Amino acid sequence: MKQILHIFAKDTRRFWPEILVSVAVTIAFVCTGSGQWLAASSMRGGYGIFSSFPGPRLLASALEFLVPVSWWLLIARVIHAERLVGNTQFWLTRPYEWKNLLAAKLLFLLAFLYLPFFIAQCVLLAEAGFHPLSYLPGLFYNLLLITAVLVLPLFALATVTTNFARLTLTLLGVLVCILGIAAISSEVPSANIATPYGNRISVILLLGICAAGIVLQYAARKVTLARLLLTGLLALIAIVALATPDQALMDHAYPPPAAGAIAPAQFSYNPDADRQPSAFVAGGAKEAGIKVPINVSGVADGSVVVFDDIRVAIEAPDGSHWTSVWQPVYKEVFYPGQKFADASFSIPLAVYEKFSAMPLNMDLTLALSQTQAGKVTRISLPARDFFVPDFGVCSPEAGSADRPDESNGITCRSALRLPKFTFVQIGWTTARCNASPVEPAERVQTSAWKGTLDKEPAEFGIAPIMPVSGMVQNYYSAYKEPPHLCPGSSVTFTQYNLARRTQAAIAIQGFRLPALSHGQLQVIANP
């Protein structure tokens, strides 16, 4: 223990400028980060510096980027102080025990990297209206992700390089490889279901292999072996990104229905004169978008069914066939009593041209999440910030200068991750806020789905506050007087909890691909 503290004290004295820079960048990030949402939520400040001038927001984004850059400098300097490459280092003659040396370096990072960053995140949470102690699991989970993605890889690369310049060149090489992997993976068909699984596998690989490389270097200084280990890590991450088994993961996440199981909803294909399949292609696109009308029934009261992904299989009379990967669907929600919906997917233009003149047997497989209504929170809109349990902190947006009591909408922010899957209903009015009572004809009701069904306590990020984008605002050209919110307006948050995930199939016989419309989607009947 004495040797650990001796090395720690020596590094602290030697690298105080790097420590000062890292802490200063973190403090500056805290100051600018909190100012953005405080200005945005001010009923008085719709025209303040943060909302009217982008400079502070750009500064906050730059500082968010500079925080890990300062860690890069700090880690490189403290690890290279007793470099592990070669056999001429002075510390070998002390001698330092490798366990004590490694422990001292970890203590240094704990004191001057993790502790300031943890405090910064707590301060930002408190400034945004969240109690940090209520989010400790998410804070520690985010630290784990940051360790896997940023800290441990930097630490490991520093142990196999001799100085900051070589570390920088190595990082540039790694960055080029990662960009190459991303470019290749964008061209390889894969479903979004593979992404969260691939990310978890990558995090485990980063934690395990980087930690193994660090221990190997400190214990035996096997530079070649450690470099091969880290190179193999990059290759494994590439394999995960490019070859994650799509169907196996989907069947695990969305089990096919068991025999006799009650489906969360029933679906069928039954077009009519007003609802026909349609197809479109944007200029320069390589794929055509297909929209197929479907009938929906059987959604239970008190629940909604979220349409997450779709897979399409088509077969021609001559036996030729094509099957898509699982394609994501953006927040398509089926309600109780709903009768009609659309199933949309994309198909390569080459495949479209091949099958466009044939009657096809088409099988649509839908990945569904059945949810059950849970906690309901009703708010009479206050003039200031208000907290919604399990959702976040919301604020009325500033109105015009001549009508400061009217709000143009609400903005919300959540802590460490997107909020739970929530149905938000907002009651607007076209009457002046001082008019009482409001006539029914002057009331406007809007709604939106926000949040996610994912259960992770945090998402990877330097900033702990996440804006909840797309809250409904008063963009209604049909009204002579744009709707607005008054103090006391009704806002309802209904949370939906995941009950189960499953798949549903729709078989369509004799389907013909609709004629293409270029530039925008137009409904074109099948020939």
C-alpha cells in the first residue's frame, strides 16, 4: 500500500497541469451544459442568449467532445510515465511491483478522471431537476459503458505504445479501421434487432480483452502478444458488426407464437377501392418503398401493440424467391378498436424489376410488442418546470412577447436514457388565456408517443441529460388563431409496460407489386 500511495503522489505532483486541464474542461462542460436547458425552459427567456444565438450550444457540444480528449491526454501521460515497451525503463530498477504500479495508475484515474466526471454528472442532473441519488444505478451503468468504450481502450493502447505521438498515430489507425467497418456494415443487409445485441457483445469484448491486455503488459510486458490481442479485439468487433445472426436474434427477442397461443392482434390483407398498395422511389435511391394496407383487429382494451420490425418473403410462379432482412418500423402503434393500418417495407430496385410483372405469393412477418397501460399522470400545466414520474422534467415553452402567459408547447428532458414508453396527450386552446371559460369549439387535443420499451438504466453518453424530441407544438395552419397552451391546460402522460414480444404472419396470394411513383408516395392501384 505504501508503494501504491508513493507512485500516486509522484504522478499527482508531476502531472498537475494535465489534471488541471481535465478538471477545467469538465467544469466548463458542466457550466455550458446546464445553461442550455435552463434557458430553453424559461418562460421569460424565449429570446435569451441560448435560444437566439447558437454559439453557447456549439460551445457545449465542443466541450462535450473535449472531455474525452482531456482523458486521452491524462491517460497517455500517466501510463507513459512508466512505459511498458522495451527493457530500459528506469522503474524496472526500483523495483516497482507490477501489481502496485497498476493499482497506483488505477487510483490516479479514479481520483482525477472518474471522480470529477461522476460529480459533474450529478451536478448536471441536479441542475436539470433530477435527484442524483435516485439515478445511481444509471450513473454507474453509464460509467461502465464509458469504461468499456473510452477509458479501457485508451489505457490498453497506452500500455503498448512508447509515447503520446505513437499513441496518437495508433488511435488514428484504429479510427480509420472503425470507419471502414461502419462503411462496410452499412452496405451489408442487417436488421436493427442485431444492433443492441451486437453492442452488448462489443462491450463485453472491450471490457474483457482490454483488461486482459493491460494486465498482461504490467505482469509480463509481452508487447507483441498484447498488440496481437488488441488487434484481435478489433477483428472480433468487425465480425460482430458484420456477421451478427439476424434471424436467430429476432427469434430470441420476438419468439414465434406457440401453437394455440392467443395473438396480441389479428391481421389480414383485404384492400378496397380506397386502400390499395402503393410504391415510391426517391431520386437516386437504390430501393423502392412499398406500402401494403392491412386490416387489424383483436387488440385488447387497456393495451396497445407496437409494430417494431417487418420481414418480407416473396415467391414467383417460376419458383424464384426473395427474402428481406428484418426492417425497422418507426413507432407504428395499433390501438383497441383500430381496423386499418399499413405495413411498409423497402425492396431493392433490381428485385422490384425482376418481380414486378408476376403474381406473387407474399408472406409478411411482423415483430410485435404487446404493452399494457400502467401509471397515468395528469398535469394542470404550471408556469414553470414540472416533474413527471418515470418520464422526466418538462417545461412550458415561451410565448410571444405580447402574450407571455401563452405557451407554444412543452419541452421535456430525461435523465441518462429516454423515458419509459409513454402516450402524451395535450389539450390546446385557440382562446386567449384570460378568457374564461373556454368553449369546446376552441379546444384542440393532440397526442404523441414518446420513450422506449428498452430497460437499460442508461445509454452511453458524456452528457447525462437527454432531450425528448418531437413534443407536439402549435403548428396548425388550419386555424386562424394558432392553438396554444394556457396555465392550467391539461397534459396527460400514460405509461405502457411491456407485456410480451412475439411475431405475427400475413400470407397474401396473387399479390402484384404496384407501379412506382417517383419522388413522393402516391397511392396507385394494382393492375
